[in-house]
Amino acid sequence: MAHKFWFALSVWLLLVTCEAGKHMPKLSNKKLCADSECSHPILIARAVQDYYPGDCRFIPIRQGQLVYVYAMLKDTGNLFWAGSVQGSYYGEQEARIGHFPSSVVEETHVLMPANTEVKTTKWDFYCN
């Protein structure tokens, strides 16, 4: 009987520790994008200061890095954007889209207008 208990406990611990991610609170209910899938970058920006994220919904940004912006969160007064950081050489940082304050970057090149309003989902704020 004790053997079955320890087996069940070890399976439960394995499942708990292997959790792939979690849903975090939504930062906004809507976002502005270039297309309905938010798959095209809106603009390129350069970081004017370092940004260290408070949780896994956000991406770290170092001063001088280029950021490809894919969405602007609408309900927050354009306070947060979603984008991907580009390093100084390929492979420096994994390509991951995350959120960051718009105040830590300055626009350098507008690529496409952000005219498409898209509802956010829980997956927009999912953490790995």
C-alpha cells in the first residue's frame, strides 16, 4: 500500500513541477495592430533606457537595442506595447514577443499603420 502512495505522490509532484506556464492578468482588453493577427510589425523603436521586467509578461530591454513593435495596448492609454527585441548580433537573445512600457523606447521607423483593433485574449498574457 505504501508503494502505491509514493508512486501517486511522485506522479503528482512531476505534474506540478512540469507546469508549462501560467495565465497572468490581462493588461488590456484591446490592442492596435497592423493586421488582424498582429503578425506584421508596426514600427521599429530604439530603447532609450534599460528596462527590467516585473514579471514574465514583459521582456527585458537594454538601452540602444532595436525593438520591433507589433501591437499597442489600447485600454492603457498606449502605455504598454508588445514587441520583440533585436540584439546586436543574431542569437544574442531569444526571439520572444513580450510587453514593455512605451516610455522606454523612441520610434525610429514607422512600418505600417496600427489601424486594426483586435481583442486581447488570455494567451496574449500567458507566461512560459
